[in-house]
Amino acid sequence: MELCTKTASELIGMLRAGEIDPIDIVDSTFKRINDKEPDVKAFIAVLEESARKRAEELKDADRSLPLYGIPVAVKDNMCMEGAQTTCGSKILTPFEPPYDATVVEKLKAAGAVIVGKTNMDEFAMGSSCEWSAHHPTRNPWDLERAPGGSSGGSAAAVAACECAMSLGSDTGGSIRQPASLCGVVGMKPTYGAVSRYGLVAFASSLDQIGPFARDVRDCAMLLDVICGHDPKDSTSIDREPPDHVAALDAGAAGMTVGMIKDLFGEGVEPGVRERVSAAAEVFEKMGAKIKEIEMPIVKYALPAYYLIAPAEASSNLARYDGVQYGMREDADDIVSMFRKTRRAGFGAEVKRRIMLGTYALSAGYYDAYYLRALKVRTLIVKEFEKAFAECDILMSPTSPSTAFKLNEKIDDPLAMYMMDICTIPVNLAGLPGMSIPCGLSDGLPVGLQLIGPTLGEQALLRAARAFEIGSGICGMMPGEKMD
Amino acid sequence: MKLTREEVREVAYLSRIEMTDEELDRMTGQLGAILDYADMLNELDLEGVEPTSHVIPMKNVMREDVVKESCGVEKALMNAPDRFGDFFRVPKVIDEGEGH
Amino acid sequence: MKYEPVIGIEVHAQLKTDSKLFCGCSTGFAAAPNHHVCPVCLGLPGTLPVLNRKAIEYVVRTCIALECEVSPASRFARKNYYYPDLPKAYQISQYELPIGRNGKLTVRAGGREKTIRIHRIHLEEDAGKLVHDASGGSCVDYNRTGIPLMEIVTEADVRSSEEAVAYLTSLRSILQYIGVCGANMEKGEMRCEPNISVRPVGAEEFGTKTEMKNLNSFRAVRLGVDFEIERQIDAIENGERIVQETRRWDEATQTTQTMRSKERAHDYRYFPDPDLVPVEVSASVVELIRAKAPELPEPRRVRFISQYGLPEYDAEVLTGSKAMADFFERAASLHNDPKAVSNWIMTELMGCLNESGKTIDECAVTAEDLTALLELMGKGVISARMGKDVFKDMFASGRPPAEIIKEKGLEQMNDETAISDAVEKVIADNPGPAADFRAGKKQAAGFLVGQVMRLTGGKANPKIVGRIIEDKLLSE
Ligand SMILES: [Zn+2]
């Protein structure tokens, strides 16, 4: 078996035993990348040179570092010195940040080898990776299909074994939905658990960085490295982070798992509903109690989100004006320069959301749209609190469908938005959520979404690990199908 | 509330995105559809409900008043589309009622 | 018809923190553009603000001094607009929940007391600076970006330029006293933007107001406000409509001019900044800050009268600026005659300052040097007249008085034998006046004393000279 197909925990075992060196993994990884990239196109930038240099340096470093020698990919909206950060947008081409995001600093300190920057929908706005200004990414399970988004590149890279693990960001489902469509594990931690410093903002009150991996243990390992308080992020939670790996093997026995009935209904493909319902049986087998719960408010999460997130985005993306960095269209006066630059630099979906958000915040509409959405957010938070009064974790499908065909939804914004109907409520409530593979439907992966209470990552990971054991679904790979 | 093309034109101006009439038409249709969908929020009784801006209740996150070294003028200007000495240069500034 | 001006004043005061409001960059003067910047104040993608604790403390201190209610919960909002000196294309400011509200400041104008209500006090970040270059473009310098500004807004209670200047003078003094702001208008540490309207005397409704910018001194405020009041009255009397607009004071022409021709609706789309969490200043924290707060001008004035026995006028002048009051107190603590200290400061020191255009902060004479001079005069080492010359030298050179006196050989001559010799010589050389004095013409003594002083280079102690002349001429 090639090194690149192994999980990070397997590789760490071999590295610590001295059986292999980081450079062996890098060799295997870049061979894989060279093989797969022409088809999958998971990366915006492959950083082979710096990765090789890093692997050489690591040879004599402390092998007990938590991610010693592990190849990790980073979504292209996280800043890293010495590489471009484009956010999948023309307007940030070129932009080389003069600083490292906190998560990038942490990866480096943990001994990881950063192999590249992954593709994404422009500024993380999209659910298919088709809104990247560079190129679409394809789903390793079926190259005709989308990997999901916006962190489609990070999900596809892990699924195609182009790296052992990766980082994505999740504002409305951008980690969990592509994890679901690509058959990998993806987690959005509690809002504030991972520093946002250096993550190019989309919607600041919703954005969270999180891990992708091929199994739950790797996911927990990466989470352990990136989480924790950061004085550079005022919204970062100040507490001693727990050891997530240590919590993994506690089992699901005695847990109450709530099935959110409202997320199994209309719009969910029968194959998806079937696989996720079957997952409930696995939990029961592992000694958990299943409880059906009703959350009628969650259907209002999507419209609320499509006012709140664009409103914040309209302000966050205002700085792309051609003054300090990125592209600039020439013009005789400053206002024309702003307008021409932003016309040429932003893609259709980003423009749509900037306009929507500007409208929702503008005089006369603030109360009717933005403020109303913030109130609905309060109701959603309360409804989750109620659910967690009787359940330890909640479950639902991650995405209402398996991977859809490229170009299938690109001309219908609302249809695309519906892809996030199960994941968005979790962001609005700031809760931790993850997607784990729970089987195939017509040969395509189906994702099970698990939702925890605030800072309930340990419970989530423990349940997810129990599911892996109970279902025997662990480290699903498109492998043979692709070749 | 039906969204009009003139409103969308004003929003495009506020957003500093140049658009042709044709683009404004298409945008009016698409934004209208999304706003119609968002109108389903009107079904909810929000009387007495407080808005949530911060989902994790936190307060008074502050730093001490300590000077740190700046990043240096070269790093500041490394991405400048038009550098002039140690300045960022931009086209002529005309005041359109904003600014300070 | 008689008109009455209605004026509200917005002041932006630059807070004296060491670092910027949301990052660690220095607020100090930078010689070169874009040198006091970092990814945060440049608003680079991915960066986040973290609030400076001292800035909050300074605003609360100001709230206490201006008798404002301190909001138990305040928060930051984004004010969105595009301008090349605003790197994020939004300014972090406060909107719905400012830190302070409902304060007041009582000032003296035209011999009457007037209370001006404070509407709100909030905290925000400054923008950068645009420099227009010869090529027709503009150059941007972000050194100033992110420097903390405190905005103090009054109710429309001001009724004349005199009241406006009195308010600003008093506010400046308070800000300096509590140590939160340098408050030098010429340096831009305190910027003032009055909004002005006029209405017929007795009318309830407000007229249309204009906002004024570029008033960089108290003098400009007085002239600018007066000009604008007159302009509006003239316009109304000519049947014109006042346009709501921003007008710029032009020093060269001494007029106000429209700044913004195209009136496009402002829509700043304020909303709570999701990158910052609410600030809660509890009542106990307010009390803690109050306990640490420096003494304000008014209580200090009263104390100067009671503690040092100063006249009202002296106390008022000395407490007019914190630095001057500090100078006085330091000197008074070193010398046992506070009234003499006060007299010297009020006449000699302030005279020198006026003449040189310097402020007390730039003055080379220390309180220690001044009291040393007073001691030397008290001991009779130099005369009071000589003391004034020595002071001028101290002011110019910054040297201690003893050094100047020694170098110039200014010590008073008290040696009776030497003086006696000089007197004898003068009597011998001036037999006429000496005879006059003997004959009872007392005024002849003045001439003789003058001659002795001339002979001794002004150093002889005039009291001793007078006594010896009398002794010599009347005892014969
Ligand atoms: Zn800075």
C-alpha cells in the first residue's frame, strides 16, 4: 500500500518507529498529486518545493511532534507567508500575505508538511467549487460530479489521497457538505474554538476553520493541533482545550442521539434518507438511545442565513477595492477605479451576495431584513438549547443529496442554496457539527451529520468513532472506481 | 416589497460594482427571487425576541496598551498595484459625499 | 427680524495611548509614510481587531469628567463607506450603544455661566491620510489609520461663537487635565466640527443646518462660526434656502465654502461588528477609574484659593492649563511664599511665554530654578530688579540662576567698607548735590545714590548706600 493512502495516525506510527522519513511520504504524496491533479484539480497551488524543503528540515526534528511529517493541504482562504492566497477569486490575484494565519502557524509548529492551497468557491460562497475563478474541482468518486463546496478542494484532496488531512472553513456547511459528497470526515468546531486570525472573512459571525480527514481519529488529531485560544481573535474562546483524541474511545453506550425529523423530509433524496436512517440503527446497536425530535424552526435557518451572511460579506469584501493589493482596473478617478475593479474582479455569485447584503443593511431595509434575521437566529439558538436539554447529540443527513453533476445547479442560485439546508442551522447557533461517511447510494458517498452542544466536540467525536466501529465504514476511498 | 431596477442600481452604486443595464435586469430578477424566499421569515412572530449578533456570549476582550513593532514598509507595500515611494498611489480622488 | 444661531459641536479628540486602537502599532509621530503599520491596521484580508484597554479607560475617564452616564454595555459597529484612506472600507466606530451619554459641561462666556449638554461620547478609529501628488493622483499613508479617536457630541445648546470657543477651551483644559488627549488643535489632536443653523428669535423649530470642517484653531472657530451665522442670515433674508451640506473654512479667504457639490445620500449601513465582542463597564469599574482620576480644573481652582491664599484671578489663570497649574504647585512646594511664586509666574514667566510664543511645556525654566531665584533675592544676593534680568536669561538659556549670577558677577555688594569708599568718592566729585542734601534737600539723595550705583556697576546694595550717604553728610 502506498504511503499516501495511509491515515495520519498510521504514518505517525511508522515515522516514530523510524521505518520511514518525512521525505518518503512527500515523495509518495507528490507522485499521487501528479497522477490525480489533471483529473481532480483539487489544488489552486501545489507547493512541492517548499514541502520538500520542509521534509528535509524535519528529518532531524523532534519526531514526537503531533503532526510530524504529515502532508496537510490548506484551503486557499487561509493566509500563509511565501504563497499566494487568492480565495478562489480574480480580485486577489495576485496577493501574497505578509503573515501566517494562526492555524498555519500551528500546523508548522506541529511538524506538518503543507503541500498546497486547495480550490474553493470564490470567497467561500458556493456549494460546488464551481464558483472558483481558477477552475472547478471534480469529485474523485465520479469526475462528472461536483465535490461540493465551498471547501471542495480540501475534501477532494483528502478523498483522492493527495494529502492525509486538510483544513477547510465552514460558514454554512462548507466543510461538512463537501465531506459528505466526497466520502470523508469533516468537522466544523464550535464558533470560537479555532482562531479565525488569518482566515479571509466571508461572514465573520459564522466562519469557522475545521479539519478534513479520512477517519475520525485523524480528524480529532488535527482538531487538537488547531484549536485553542488566540489573543489575536477577540471571538476566540478562552479556555484550556480538551484532548480530543483521548476522548475518542469512550463509546456511544448510554448516549441519547436525537434525530431531527424536520431534516429528513421534503427535498432529501430517498437514498440519503435510507442510509442516514440506517445509521440510527448502528447507534442503537452501539448502546445509544435514539430519540426523534421536532425542530420546526430549522426551516427558517436558510432564509435567515441568506440575509445575515451576505450582509456581513458585503462589508468584509468591501476592502477589495484595488488600492493596496490584488487586481486593479485602470481608471481616471477613484470611484471609477473601485467600480471597474470590483466589476472585473468578482464573479457572479459573489456579486449577488454583496448586493443582497448591501440591500439588507441599507437604510429602510435593515429592520425588515437584517434585524429580523438576527431575531430568527435567536429562536434557532433557543430551539437547539431545548433539544440538547434531552439529547447528547443530534443527527441528520449532511446534504439532502449525494454529489450532483457539474453545471447542474450553477444557473439556479436558490437550488444551490438548498444544498446547505441541513448544515446552516448549526452555523447560526455556533454549534460543533461533523459529517462522517455512512455508506453509498448509487455508488456515491452519503454523509451523516452529527451536531453537538456548544463545545461538545468530544461527545461528537466519541459518537462518530463508535459509528465507525459499529458500521465498519471507516476510511472509505474511491480507490478502484477511479482507476 | 417588490424590488425595482432603480433600487438595484443604487445598491450596485453603494457596492461600487459597475453594471450594465442588462446585468441590472438579471440581478433584479435574481435578488427578487431570493428576497421573496426570505419573506417566509414574516411567518414568525418575533415580538419581544432579542437579535443575536454574537452567538457565544463573550464580553470585554481587550489587550494591554503595548506597542509592537510594525511590519515594515516593504511588507506593507509588497502587494501594491501602484507604489510611489513609500505611498500607495491611487487615481484622482473625487469626493462624492462620503469620506470624512 | 432678529435671528438666533443654534449650534451643536462635534469634537474628535485623539487619545494619548501608546499603541493604536485595535493593533500594537505605535501612535507616535512617524517621519516616513506607511512605517507605523501592520497587517491589522492595513486591514489585510484575514486580520482581526483586538481592543486597546487603555482607550476604554480614557473614554470612561472623560465620561466621568463630563458627568456622562457610562453605558453598562456598549459595542462597536461598522460604518461602511469607500474611501482610499479607509483600508477596510469600513470604519470601526460606535452607533447604537456609545460608551457615554447625557453629560454636561458648564462654561463661562460673556460673564455668564452656561451649561452645554453632552449628547454622547464614543470611540472610533482614525483613517489614513491622502497626499495629492503632482501627477494628478493621490498618495495614501496609513500611519494614522487606527489611532483611537474619541468623539464628543454636544446637544444643540451653543448660541454664539463665544460660547463655542468657551466650550472648546474648557473641554481642551479638561482633556489635558485628565491626561487622555494632548488637545492641541493646531496639531490636529483635537478637531472640531460645529453644525450651525439659524432661526428667528422665539421660534421653536430648528433651521436647516450646515456642518463645518477645517477649523484648526480657536481663532478659526470664532471667525468661522461668525461667518457662517452671518452667511445663513443673509441668505434667508435674501429669500434663499439653506442647503444641508458640509462647508469648509478657508483660512486664505476667511470664508466658508461648499465641500460637497454632489449630494448623494449617505448610507453607512451600520451594523454590529462581528469581530468584536461587547464592552461592559460595570459601576464598580467606573468607581475605580473615578478614584484614580486626576483633579479637574474647577476643584483645583477652588483649592488654590483656599490652600495657597491666592486671589481669584490668579487661581483662575494658573489652573487654566494643567501644565501651568502643575508648575505652580511644584514651585509652591519648594518656596514658602506662594503669592510671590504666583506673582513671578503671572508676570515674568507668562510675559516671556507670550513674547516667545512658547507653551509652558516648552519652557526651559524649571520650578526648581524659579524658586532658587526667589531664594537668592530673599537672601539679598541679588536685587529684585536684577532678578528680572536673570530670569530673562534663565528663560532664554535654560541655565540655573546661580550660574548666571556668578558668571555675570551680578552678586549684590553688601560690603560696607567698599560702599563707604565709593560714597566718599561720589561726595568728593559732586560737591553741589552734597551741599544741597546737607541743606535739607532730601531729593538730592536720589542723584547721589544713582552715582554710587553707577560707580559700582549697579551691584551696591541700594539700601546700604542710602544709609551711608545719610550718615556721612548729616553727621558732619
Ligand atoms: Zn497596526
